[in-house]
Amino acid sequence: MSYQQMALVYDLLMKDAPYDQWVTWTKHMVSHYHSGAQRLLDLGCGTGEITTRLAGHGWQLTGVDLSEDMLTMAASKDQTIQWLRQDMTELKGLHDYDCIISFCDVLNYITDVPSLEAVFKHAYQALNERGLFLFDVHSVEHLINDLCGQTFAEVYDDLSYVWFCDPGEKEYSVIHDLTFFVRHHQDYQRFDEQHFQQGYNLETLQTAIEKAGFTLQLVTADFSVNPADQGDRLFFVCQK
């Protein structure tokens, strides 16, 4: 998916996101499962908040996203990182990575199983032997119990938004309808976006992971490094 105008306000909306916890979790898993890793690929990097933080830890970084606007913002933060516009279901020309990450529920925006399997397949092909694919997803329980049917709103000096979360037609799916009012000089400009997220149960994810050739080494929840299969956000360690 492309984030269109949302790229302009994304960092403000995500200013309280636990980016440093993603970095800490990544460092722990890489040191435990593939301590010699040097080259890292961030799939669905957005505005590069996680990617740029990881660049400060000695890795050679590449960030991939479908949104050109998101990548423009990412590149303004760090021009030493390679930023590429690609569809993560159709990666091309990416090889020899030691670790691939995809965080902040990026894979929930992959809304059908064949496309999900394509992401895993391309990730597998882009990795070196013993390479890691680290990702997270919203759990189906979180999507259904905590998001569906909820309305969120926030008012800032230069931005206000209303966000409606409704059940989609497919099981475990959520439709996000967002309306933004962004200050432009003395006026406010309105724009609307609609995003779709799909939840996947553990069995579906494990089947897709193993079909691609990965070994599922660990499932954790909510930034823990210990095994767990229940929580708002599930984390996966897959190894080639």
C-alpha cells in the first residue's frame, strides 16, 4: 500500500511509537541467532525511524517501501542508507542480506495468504545462509477485541484527525478510515485515507513461513525475548 498524503503527518502521529524497543529486540535476536550479521534490509521501512536507528549500530542498511513520499522523508534523515521503492511481494535484485526486518505490523497490510507467502518467499531468497527474517504482526485478538469498532481522535496545534476502525468482510480483517485536518498557513486542509489490515492466526503464519523454507525459531509477544504466543503484538524469528 502507499500512504499518499499520510506521509506528511506520519512522524507526528507516530511520535510516541516504541522505536527503541524494536531496535533493542532486533539487536538481541541478531546477537543470539546470527552474531556475524552485517547487511540488514528493512521491509516496509516507512519514514525510516527504525532503519536510521539501526544504522547507528554498525550494520549496512537498505530500506524498502512502496510509498515514494515515505522514502523521501526517510532519505532526508540519513543519506548513507540505500532507500528503494519496491513492492515487498515482488522484490527484485536484493540478495546477500544477513537479516531482514519488517516491523510495526507491516505484514498486516498484506491482505491475502498468497501475497503473504510471496513476501516470505522473496525474503528467503534475499537472505544468505542462516539469515534471519524478523517481523511482527498484530495478533488477531488485538485486532478484533481492541481495534474493531473503536474510534480514535487527536487534536494538535497543526493537525487533527479522526480514525474509525471497523470490521472488514474477511475474518480477522479491519478497515481503517482516517480523516485528517492539516494546517496550511491560516487554513486547514482535509484529506481522507482508507487502509486495510488483515490478521493471521499462528497456524497460518507458521505454514507460510515453513512453506518458504524458513525454520521458525521463536515466537514472542510485546517486545519480550522469551517464548510467548499471546499478546497484542507477536514477534517472529525465522531462520534460513
